[in-house]
Amino acid sequence: MCTAECNSSQNTSSSSHQLQLVSSVPLRKDLSLAITQIFVWPFVYINVLMLFTFYRKQSFRTETRYILFANTLLTDVIFLLLTDFVVIHTYSYLLMPMAFCTPFCMLMETVSICTPLTITAMCVERYVAICMPLRHSAISTTSRTFTAILIIWIISSIKPIVDVFILVTTVSEQYLFDLTFCHYEIMTPEQWHRFIGGNWYIIYFIIILFIEFFCYLMIVLAARAASVDKKSAGKGLRTISLHMLQLILCTISIVYPYIEAVVIQIDIQLYLSVRFFNFITFSVIARAVSPLVYGLRDEKFYAALLYYVRCRQNHISSENRESNP
């Protein structure tokens, strides 16, 4: 798994060998690996199917909220595939060269940060659509949406790039050639480095949560105004509420490494159980909220998705549902 907490007493040259990531009991190990596959692959399949639906419909590719939704689906698919790759190799006790793991971990961290930022952009888009309906078409253009996505990816990549720079300048040359498990903690072997990273996550979480609370409050105030569509405002509030739930699930990973660090001092088997629960709940299941928010609740997208799931059968009924959301 990708969020293991390294022991502060480990030295940089042997930390990957001292870190116990999975149970050594064969039955428990195999069961955990099977449960992971059961959770990961259905979400991967659903997200890929929704990406295909987005690509096939021209109207989706020109509307801001669907473009942002597709970016969320893309980052979630990449995250789930990379995470599953790491899980399989970890449970197989396969060590990878540090040179291979570094770009791998950088990409995983980038898409992990990208998801909450994209969710925040989706909340802002709903705020503009409901609170500034006359300016929405001018603000939420296709070109601006793709520019926003590019900025999101650039911001998301800053932390892993900085972490790599610090890693290269602080660790010994031998550490860079070690064999290791591909979890992000190999990028931050020093305690002070992890402390800085933890503080960065907290600040980042507070800023995002503040933006989402602001959007939620503005929509609540707009919903009380007579000039605003009550139905649209109500749907916007429910959508942002689900976004906030997903944000909390995705960013709670800031806290649980500290909990795991305490639990591991009590009992190693309890630590492994808590670690696995955290991984499934806050790394995998958290990625299931995006399809729920737009893929299944949005009638227009759901009609198109159902059309392709049925292999283009019942074409007329699907088109009728899409035209009458």
C-alpha cells in the first residue's frame, strides 16, 4: 500500500527493508489481496465506461462540468491502477529499483492531489452556474476549462517535484540505488521532511475546504432568493455536499498515518488491520463518490451511459430520457 508510515528511527539505506507493509500470514495476505481486487476493478471498469461515454458524446466535451468530471475520472483510474500495481508487488514482496519507483511515486502523488483540486473546481463551477447564471456561459468556456485543468495538474505536480529535489540533495548516493517497495514514504525518509509534508497537506486541505464551504454558503443564500431556480439550487447543494464528503474521505489520509504510528506501537497485527481498513476506505472507496455525483445522479449523463451499457439497444428510449432530464 502507498501510505505506510516509516519509523523515524530507520536509517535511509535500510528503511524499505525494515518497513513491514503486509501480514506474513499467507491466508490473511491472500484474503487482503483478493478483497483489494474486488474493490478496485469494479471502480476501474465503471470509470472507464464513463470516460468512454464522455468521449462519445459531443455535448459532454463542450460543457465545463462534464470536462471537469472526466478529468476526475481519469485521475481516479490512474490512481486505482497504480495503487493496485503497488499492492500486488507489495503482497508479492517484490522490491523495485529506486530509480523506477521515484517517477512512479511522483505520478501517484500528482493524481492523488489532482482529484481534490478538480472537485473544488467543480464546486466553483456549480457556484457560478447557480449564483451567476447570466455570466456562466461567458465564464465557463471550454478553453478556460482546459486551462484550469492544466493549472490543476501543474499545482498537483509541485509537491512531488520538490520532494524529489529534497531527496536527491539530502540522502546518500547509495539510497538512490537501493531496492525498495514503491510507496511514497521512500521519497521522504527524513522525519523533518515528512513533518513539512504533513503541514503542507493540512494547509492545502483547509484552503480547499474553505472554498467548498464558501460555495455551499453562497448557494444556500441564493436558494432563498426568489430569482433563483429552487430545483437547480437544491441539486447544487446536494452535489456540493457529496463533493465535500469525497474531499473529506480523500484527504483524511493526512490523519491516519499518525494514527497508524500509534497503533503500531501497540500491536503489529492490529496495525496491519487498521492500515488495510484505511487503505480500502479512504484510498479506494473514496474514488467511488465521483461516479455517484455526476455519473449516476446526472440524468443526461446517466441516459447516455445506459445507452452504451446496453450496447446501443433501446436507442429511442435513451434519447427521450436525455432530452427530458
